[in-house]
Amino acid sequence: MPTMTTTRAEQGFAYSQEQFQQIVEDTLGLARKLGATDAGAEVSEGVGLSVSVRKGELENVERNRDKSLGVSVYLGQRRGNASTSDFSPAALRQTVQAAYDIARFTAEDPVAGLPEPDDQASPEEARRDLDLFHPWAIDAAAAAELARRCEDAALTLDRRITNSEGAGVSAQQAHFWAGNSRGFRGGYASSRHYLSVSPIAGRGKDMQRDGWYTSMRDAADLASPEIVGRYAAARALARLKSRRVPTAEVPVLFESTVAAGLLGAYVQATSGGSLYRKASFLVGSLGQPVLASHVDIEENPHELKGKGSAPFDDEGVHTRPRKVVLGGVVQGYFLSSYSARKLGMKTTGHAGGSQNLRMSSRLTQPGDDLDAMIRKLGRGLFVTELMGQGVNYVTGDYSRGAAGFWVENGRIAYPVTEVTIAGNLRDMFKDIAAIGSDAYTQGSKTVGSMLLGHMKLAGS
């Protein structure tokens, strides 16, 4: 990573890493002087540009510049938190004092505290360069032109594309530095850029909207505006003349983009907060078969340019590649230091969430692309969009509004709308029949299209 002392102006940051380091040291020093038994601090800055256009006209230009200092003060096992966006010496003193005062009047929590020193990232681990920082030197005019090209590609693909909800470009970057009284120090810069468009097809009662986007750490890795626009338009066109279908119980194929949501549901159900609160249907699942026996989940927090990559978690605990699920059997949970202590376990370095998960099947062949998966579906529902939040993580009950396509004889027959799919995640996870080779990364989760043997479909 470039040294921010000499390049911060070119990178668009107002503060250097060295300035952040000093702020953290000053903050920890103030906590020690007040008598804190432990303390942690994190200082961060984010800058960015977001531009949107609609039907060729500039709609919105936003520039954001945010900064924050958060401090946690411990008095034994009592904890206080406070934050500020003012980095002046007086504001630092006031913020540390506020955290200290909160800790004084907070009830003791027997598992509260900083991570154990052995769990924290070493200086060498904290300095691991994961190639996460690629600032995009783009101005509002150039961003607007990219958005126009994207939207124009969508609008001109077919005369049935009649309108647009707009296209947008965003260039975001941030950096931070964190430290605590147990010796951890670390921080890095990162970036995230995207381009998106939402075209509308049809007229009157047969109007359909869809969209597409591309999001990367490095703007050079983004798909071209024309590709994004044309694909978004094709998706909207494919939904024209949608029908409802009769209530039935049929196989369901989740497109890779929505299959990532099922992987997210698994993470939620095996995360520390859900487990120690007994608010998950997967309580006590460690070492147990939960997914189909041919399914694996791997995690690699050190993937270069990965959207979920991190050398350490939000507490400064080191991250490591691991097998999350092996042959359907749970190998590990997603635990922070706090949730691990509540469960009588060790932290897994997941304060802040999962990191670059990949879900795969041992049965997948190189030729198992989307067309092959639709053929495997045979007769049933191919889901391309889910609506609503109908997931009960306590019981595993799952009910979501859906749209997609009805498949007959392994071929798409017609688009489908206004249906509800229902099941129970415990059964759904074990009912995974196949995962396609068409892997797609949604956020920090990668999975191909996913075929489930059967689900209840409530239609007309």
C-alpha cells in the first residue's frame, strides 16, 4: 500500500496513516490516564463520488467525506463506548471521558473485554497486503458519461425498452487505523466502485423492471457500461408477459445471484449472536450434518482484491482460511470474541462478519452452466428475484415472494410473477440437489445456481 504521508492528496484523503496512528495513541493514552483497565480505539475516513443519470439527463451528484473516531473503555468488565467526528485534542478528551463515564455506570458483563493477546493479529499479519486499495480518479463529468453509456445501451437494445429508473456510478475509498491496550495495531486503505442500471420494458399493465450492476475494488475490473446495460435490458425483456402459476410442490432452481442469499441465511444461522441467544434453528450444529453431503463451504479472507478480504477482523483478531462446511458437516461457526466467550469457545475472527465464502458441490462438472442446470430442473420454477424478508431464523421457516421462469422439459416456457415459495431452511439445506459451475460473487459470497429438490409454490 502506498505511504499516505506523501500521497494522501493524490488519494483524496485529508489525513495520513501516520496522523491516524497518533490519534489512536493519544486516545489510548487518555484512557490510561483516567484509569481504564483496557481500551480500544479506531479512527477512519471515507471519501467518494456518486453520480446518477436518468434518460440521459444528469439527476444527482453527491460527494461524501466522512470521518469518525470510536473508543471503547473498560473498567474491569464494564464497558463504555463513545464516538466523535471531531479530531481536535479537546474533542478526544471529551470522547474518552464520555466512554469512561458510561463504563462507570454500566453493569458488569462477565464476558466483556478485548480479544486475548494470542488471538490478535501479529504486526506481520496486520501488515498483510491484500491489494484492496485502488483509488479511482474520476470526476463527475466522466462518471456521468459512463452512466449515460450504460443507460443508452439498455434503452437502445430493443424498442420494447420504454423507460429507465436510471443508471449510476459510484467511486468510494476509505482508510482506518485501530489499536488497543493489549498491543494490537493495524489499519489499511480499501476501495469499492460500482456501475448499475435499471431499465423498464413494456407498457401499461405489462411493464417489467430489472437491472444489473458491476462492483469491484479496482475500476479497471468493472464490466463495460455497454455490457451491463445490454444485459440489464435483456433481463427486463425476458420478464414481459409474465404469468401466475398454480399452487404446487416442485423443484426450484435459484439463480446464482439469489442463491447467495441462501448462503447468507446459513451464515446468519451459525453466527455467534444467533447461537448464544438461542435464536437459531442451527444451535448445537457443530460437527453435525446440516447441508447435503456433497456440499462444501470454504472461506478465504486473504483473497487478493476480494470484497470480503481482511487481514484481521473488526477487533484486531487475525483471520485465516478455513473449511466452514465439509461434506455437509459443520466445521466451525462465525464468532467474535464476545460471542465465543458466551458459548465457551474461541473466537474465529468474525467480528464484522464472514469473509469471502465459496459454496460448492462435489458433484459439479465443468459443463454445469446455467443451461445445464435448467435441464436438470426439468419441470419447476427458476427463481431470478426474491421479495420480502420472510425468514424465521429461530424455526428455519422460509417464505419469500418470487419471480422468475416456469421450466418445462428442461427449457424455459414463460416468465412467472406473483408467486410465493415456502419451505424450511433445515430441509432446504439438505435438499440441495446440485450447484452449477456458473459461480457468481454477490458481495463476499460466491456460489453457482442452486437446485433444490422440492419447495411449496403458492400461486393462483
